[in-house]
Amino acid sequence: MEFILPFQRDQAHPRGPPMAPHHSRIVERALTRLKLRQLQLLIAVGQHGNIQNAATEVGISQPAATKMIQDLELDFEVKLFRRTNRGALPTVFGETLIRHGKLIFSQVSNAAQELDDLNVGNSGRVVIGTLLAASSQLLPTAIESVLRTRPKVMIKVVEGTNDALMPALLAGEIDIVLGRLPNLRHRSKLVQERLFGEKVLAVTGPKHPLAGKTGVTFEDLKRFTWILPPLETTLRRQVDQYFVKREQYAPAIAVESVSFLANRALLRTRDFIGLMPEHVPSLDIENGLLTRIDWDVPFGAGSVGVSHRGEASLSPASIAFLEALRAAVSEN
């Protein structure tokens, strides 16, 4: 297993460099004067773009809301909003504080949820974001392992693409994301751990004209319709780049989808070609429900792993799940 850490500390300063006086002063003010109601208002103004509507949502008067924002700007020594004819728009400083405010509220919500789970005997909670590459075998194996040792843990699974899951992870709404690791994005803010490498397969139903054919070429594939991942995914960008290089080939696309169940059903009933990480259709291929096309896909190889905000941010249940994932990989 390979670890990709967001930074490496200076060996001569294991605790990092001392804080600058200006930074220390702001931290001290935040610790002694910052209130959750202020952050709640800040987030509401960012959502509404209007102080009056935000004040109504929080349950205070507009003058009180304006005073709260002014106090925040004095404490942090930055301008948080720009007043325009379109309302109150957050500056880069405002956007930063709003993002951290959302994370704080998410952590408070997670703490409350964990306490509630413990109170009713669930013994902890973990929220897992998953991509298609990991959902068919690795994820169920890890869940089974955790539930054997911690039968009262509550596990929530959220499926999606990196574009949706990574912001939720950064915001504290998800504890761990399992799936294809982003090539460059998000690395500076997260800990990423590679579990294994995986390639992509071209897959069809067992009655497809190319099923069982050997030595399939790209020319053989061109006359068929494709099921492709959505435009915002890394794999789709790689697919499109490959097609452009093949004499500007524009494939006939019937469906854009990362839903395995929907894609599986369509491949079995129509002469479509689908692209999937090799672990996803392996059991269906073994049982004859799907067929691998005899064509080496020249793109899409990548690393499958986990992303999180650092083990210090994980609950005991989340750490147990992370260890179960590592064990499941080492056993296969």
C-alpha cells in the first residue's frame, strides 16, 4: 500500500514552524469571541446573498446581523462581503470562512449523531462515499468485516462521482471516500491511500455480435452504441481524448451513467458496449451474465484507494472500517 500525504513536515521542526504574531492574535480572538451563531449567519448570508433574508433564517434582526458581520470582520481583520446591487457577495476571505464554518457545523452534527447512536446502542457511525470501482466487492467485504466485530455500528453508503463526493468529504459530510483516486485534484487537502491498481474492460451482454469474437479491433467497435460515464468523470475525459485521436471518431452514445445496475440491464438487452473497472463485472462475467470484449482498453488504468481528512478526524468506527478495507485488500 502506498500513502500520498498532503505535506511532509520539516524534520527539524516536527510540530511545524511557530505561529506568526498576527496569526496568533486572530486565533486567540476566534477561541475567545467566536460564536456558532456568527458562523450560522455567515453561512446563511453566503447562501442567500442577502443579509435581511439570512437574518430572518437565523432568527435575529437585520441590524443585529450587520453588527455580527462587522464584529467578525474586525476579529479576523478581513473584509468578508462586498455590498453590490446584487446583494452581499462573499470575498475570497468570506468564502474561506464559510467553507470552514460548514465543516465546523458538520463536525458538530456528526458528534451529535454519534452520541445519539451510542445512546441507542448503535456503537458509532461511519459515512462512506463510494465510486463504481469499489462498490461491487471491496465495499461489501469491508462492511461485513466491520459488522462482525462491531455489530451495532451504523454504516451509511453514499454513491457518486469524485466531483460530488470529494466536496462532501472536505465539508465533513462524508468520513471516507472509496474508489478511483483523483490524479491531482484534492491531494493538497486530503490524505489518500492507494489500495490497488485497476484497468478498464469493454463489456457487453452475452448475445452481443462481438461476444466470443477474438482479436477485436477498434474498427469492430465503431458501429455499435456506447454506454459511457458522465462528462465530469476522469474516465470519460480519457475516453473522449482517445476518440479524438482516432480520426475524430464521434461515438453513438445511448446512455451516460455510472449506475452498475442500470448499465448491466441495458447491456444484457441491447447491443451496447460499456466500460467498467475490471472488478465491477467480474462475477457477472464469471457467471455468463456479461461478456468481456477481447479488446485491450488503451486508457483508464488507475489506482483505487481511500481518501479522508486524516486519521485524527476519524471516529473509532471509521478507523475500524479503514482497517477492514486494508485487510480485505491484503487477503485478495
